[in-house]
Amino acid sequence: MILKRGVIIQLIAFAVITIVGVTIVLVNYIGVGRQLLGKQYTAYVDLSDSGGVFTNAEVTYRGVPVGRVGPMSLTKDGIRVKLVLDRGKRIPRDGTKAIVANRSAVGEQYIDLEPTRKTGPYLDQGDPYTIPKQMTTLPVRTEELLRNVDQLVGSVNTKDLGTIVDELDKAFNGSASDLQSILDDTHRLLQTADQAYPDTKQLLDNSVTVLDTQRSEAANIRGFARNLNDFTASLRKDDPALRKTIDNAPGAVDQTHKAIDQLSPTLPTLLANLTTTGQVITSRQNGLRSLFILYPVEVAGAFTVTPGDGTQHLGLDLNISSPPACTEGYGGVKHRWPQDTSLRNPPLNVGCKAPHNSATDVRGARNFPKDALTPVPALPPGATTGAGFPAGGAYGTDGGSKSSEAKGKSSGDGQAKGKAAAAAAPTGQLSNGRLYLSYPANSVEFAGYDPSTGAVYGPDGKKYVMPRTAGNRELGDSSWKWLMLGPLSQ
């Protein structure tokens, strides 16, 4: 019989497919030749007893299948089980436990590998590794389990057991509806808990952070509790003084109210004027902060002059006009003596115009370091309303009196005082670049003193020289009095 060519090709293809399929089943499922192909490696487990495990039983790694049990051989004190494991599952070598467990109540034992670390070395590295006997666990034998159950049942007193059953019958008899309600409520509670599980999980996760924070701040919390205890103890100790302070508070508030009421004519003006002052101080915060930091250092350094040895240690360095004062930008400004206290509008268009790198003392807000200034805070509308000079003078009265009680006096007395004040005011005249002030005969004044020359211009306009040392000829025998008057004139 001659086969056709097409039939021969079909038979060959069928044979190839059969061979490939059988090979795949043998290699992947039965494991034939897998070790030769490098897809498997071996390890060993020493057991004191087989525990019911058998060849070709499953080997798992944390419950995931990773191989099969190979041949088992007897040793001097137990058996050695060969494990044929698949590559790709990195199982740590040190600290790994081998547990013989039952998959069900009827048996079907297997070996589960449970590592105690995550890092290497691993079982697939180096020579085959043997898990020692002390790292293994065997299941309880069936006969031992039955014996233990029998002992448990035999240890129960049947009379006492009957009593328990009778009491349970009395306890639950007629409570079926209540038990059903408890079960229904428990079911609803579990449903609610299941719905709130995401929030509950998030709460538990966040509580770990809270507890960690509390543990890290335990020392601070204990310190706070200790300080709070001291504080409350001080309050308890000072309770009489605190009660006395509270009792006196109404009187102090009343006096404060009266003080504010008396200051009411000028206090709003003062506060309005302080608005501008506050802006200036705010813009100079950096400079003030540096001043407050350096001031204690300067004060501490000043004590080096008096170290306590009975002498003073200091040096004198005359740095007059070093650097010289800036005059550029002050052209056309008339010289004004300090004794001239008449009201004048200050010239706002003058100032030091010298460059920053000038050798002179460059002054003025224009030359203040820009990086040391902070932005001036904006003011709300009406913040400076009422700024300036208070109406009626420093005491807010129209008559120029110094207290509200003076309002009751007659207008004649006020006019008389006004004339007396006008009469006591000095009159001045400028001659040869000198200011001469004249005072009434009944007034006592000391004016026109020039500290650089020691010259004094008396009420009559004459010039007197008042030296700072003893031996004043003008005072004669009373020149010793200058020891007390001299410091007052400087």
C-alpha cells in the first residue's frame, strides 16, 4: 500500500506536535530534565521524623508553590529530605524555617519555607544548603491528637457538664427574639464598620504618626506637666494675693478710666502722631535689632575701663572732623543759634548731596542702606486723622490753663497771666553774627552760653567769659561756687 505524499506530511506534523507536547508536559509539570536545563536547583531539610511528607509533595515559600519534594533518605538521627526548587524565587538561606504542614484534616502534607530575613545569601547560591533540624517544625500526629482529645473529654465531669447545659437552657430559654435582635444589630454594626473601613484604616495609619510624635515628645510633655504642676502650685500658694488683686482691679480700672478721660483732649492727637513714628520704626527694624544686639556688648565692654584694681584704664583719640561733616547740599541755609527757639518751618529740600563714596560724613535718609529698610506698612483710611498739635495747647484748653480746674477762673485772671507770660518772654537782636537776648528786670535767666568758647551772653547783651576751672575773677571770693554752677552750664 502506497501512502500519498499529503498523508505522510500530516503524519510527520502530528508526530512532531506529539513529541513537543509530551516534552513540555514532562519538563514543566513532571519535572523531567528540568535540573539538566538549569531551571531547578536542590536544597535539603533535616527532620527528626517525616511528619507524613512524601516524595513529590509540594514545597511552598510563604504559601506560594516553588518546587517539589524529592527523594528522602535515612540519617543517624532522622531523615534528610531533598527539595527540588524552581529558579527565580530568591529564598534566603540563613534563618529560613521548614514547616511540615497539613493542607487539610485528612492529611496531604507539604513543606512550607518561612524566612526570618529578606537579604541574602540565598538557597540558589553556592553548594546545596541543608536546613538544620532546629529550624524545622512537624505537625501533631493523628494518634497524639486523638489521645489528647480523649484526655480532654475524659477530664470533663459529666455531672458538672449537665449542670452547665441546664444553666445555659435557663439562660437562653425564651430569649430567642433578643438574641435575634443582637445578631441583627451586630450584622448592621459590621456593615457600618465595613463601609467605614477606608476611614478607619486611614485613622489607624495616622494614629501611628500621632503616637510616634507623642513618643518622641515624651520628654517635653513630661516637662510641660511638671511646669504646669509648679504653676498651679504657685497659683494655689498666691491665692490670697490674687484675690486681693482681683478685688482691687475695679478701683484701678476706675483710675485708669479717669486718667484716659483726662488725657482725652490730647491722647488721640498723640496716637495719631505716633502712627508716623511707628512707620519709621517699622521700616528700621533691622537697624534697631542690630542696635539691641550690640548694645549689651558695648555695655559689657565698658566695664573693661574699670577692672576693679582701683584705677581706670582708658585712652583718648581726638578724631575731630574725621571724617569732616558734609556741607554739600546745604548752600543757602542761614545759621541758627540754639537759643533761637522761635517757630520756623524746616527746609525740606536740603540734605547731604555728596556721593556714597565721599570722604565726608555722608548723612541723611537718602544714604541709608536700602537693603536694611523694610517696606513701610500701609495705613488704613483715617489713621492719621487729628495728627499735629492739639487744639488749645498741651492741656487741650482754649485759655492756655494747665488743668481742667483752671476753667472756673475768671477770664481776667487768664488775661493777666497771658500778659505776664508775654512780659517774661525775651527779646533778641542779631549783631555782628551774634544773638543778643534781653530779659525783663524781674526775670532770672541764664542764656546765650557758647560751650566751645565758654562765653555767656547775659540779659543785657554783654559777653562774659565763664571758665570751667577755678579762679574766676568775675566771681571774686565766691568763685568756689563755680564748682557747682560750672557743670550746669555745659
